[in-house]
Amino acid sequence: MSSLTRIIEKHIHDMLETTDEESVFLSRKNLAEHFGCVPSQINYVIRSRFTPERGYIVESQRGGHGYIRVIRLCLDMPEEKANHIDELVGDTVNEQEIRRILANLQHRKMLTSRERLLVEVAIRFQEEMGRDLLDLSPYKRDSLHAELLRRLLRSLALG
């Protein structure tokens, strides 16, 4: 049996798939009643599963007439993909964050498994060189990772 979190996530994904719009409006209260859970469980699913790095923007208003609007990012144009990459990769990025970003991009079909592997190899090589040969601090290595990741992903998006 799937966890309640996954069931709620799938329900919201299904709603997005069945609409012609790029967004859906949700009610925390109605979803919580539908799934027999507390509204904070709905909040958790929204915050953890519908993030910009996964290709979503969430608008929310609390209160009596509150709502949640889940917007699927449309990244059809190469420039839109490049801008999204700039938003995903901050000034620094560690290896764990890189793996998460690459996995999400591959899941969203913005990156092939081969491209992901090549980026991982380049970042791993940069990490080894920065640590072993250049003796860079972890912060400087993470800054270099961010710049290399941004350049590689932008090249793939625009190419």
C-alpha cells in the first residue's frame, strides 16, 4: 500500500493531467476530508512534492476562502529552460543537492540519463581536483560546482 503522501501527490498530478490549464485550484479542507487526514498533511505534500525544482509554483491563501493553486511550469522554449536552471542552481551547491537537481531534471525529461551521467562525472572530477590538487575549502568547491553545473545545464538546455 502506498503512503498517504504518495496517494495525495498522485491525486494532484492526475488533476493536473486531466485539465487543459497549466494550473489547478485546491482546497486544503476538501482534500483533507477526501483523504481522511489533517490539512497539515496536505501542506506537507504541497511543500515537499510541488516545488520549483520539480517544475511547479504554488500560490496559497489561508482563511475561510483560502485556496492552493498549483501551477505547472511550462518550459517549452530553450530560454525558459535556461532561466529555470538559473533559478534552481544557487551561488553554491553541494554534491547531494546536485544529485537531487539532476534526478529531478531527468524525471521531468529535461535531461537524459546519459547527459546526467556526463554532468555527474564532470562534477565529481571537479570535486576531486578542488579537494586533492588545489586544496580548496568546501565553500569554494561548492561555488565552483554551482558555476560548472549552471554552465553545463544551460548548454544542454540551449543546445
